[in-house]
Amino acid sequence: MRSAVMFGDRMSQRQESGNDNRRHTGTRGESLAARVLKKNGYKIIEQNYRSKLGEIDIIARDGGVLAFVEVKARRTDRFGDPKWAVTRQKQRKISMVALDYLKRTGQIEKKARFDVVAIRLLPGQPNVEIIRNAFELAY
């Protein structure tokens, strides 16, 4: 009985460590994405916008358009290009949160789009790709 608990504790520590690494990668990616977006003329309005429906990583203005930005960062290519991680299900979730944001802020008539920032945090210089208008409103 005691060994099962010990094993469970080890698994928990390993999982927490993995979660910490993913959280660190995500935080690093979002910070880098915000800097690159600013350099490309975006004005950051909010980061990590949360509602009861979910979260949007970055909300920014690009010219006269409101951009809802999903950031995907990877430390390896093991799971493929990060831009492909924005699945149809994730697009629906982001769309619902974006619509909620537009309603709450009285901007429902504003032009808006969905962008993705795909980041590869490989050794050396990180590779950052901004994909404007990455997907349409999904619901």
C-alpha cells in the first residue's frame, strides 16, 4: 500500500514538472509574441483575456482591425509545427470568447479577425511566424 502511494507521489511530481515546463514555454512564447506583434505595428490591448467561456492569449489592434491572437509555442518539432495545434475545437472556443469580448466591450460592429503566432523555441534564434486571418469565425 505504501509503495503505491509513493509511486503516485512520484507521478504527481513528474506531471507537475511537465506542467511547469509547458507553462514556462507558454509564458515565454506569449511574451515573445507580444514583442514581435508590437514590432509589426500591433497595439496590444489585453493579454490572457479570460471569461467564463475560456481565454484568448492576446487581443490587439492592427490598423483598424481588432485581432484575437492565439499563441502556440513549441520547444521541439516532436509534435509538429505549432500552427497546426489550433484545432477546429480550439477555433470554436476562441470564437466564442471573442464574441463575448466584443459584446461586453460594445464593439460587436468592429472589424475583427483571428491571428495565430506560431513560435519554435529551438536552440539558437527562435522562429516566429504571424499568420494573419488564420481562421474564420467558428461556432
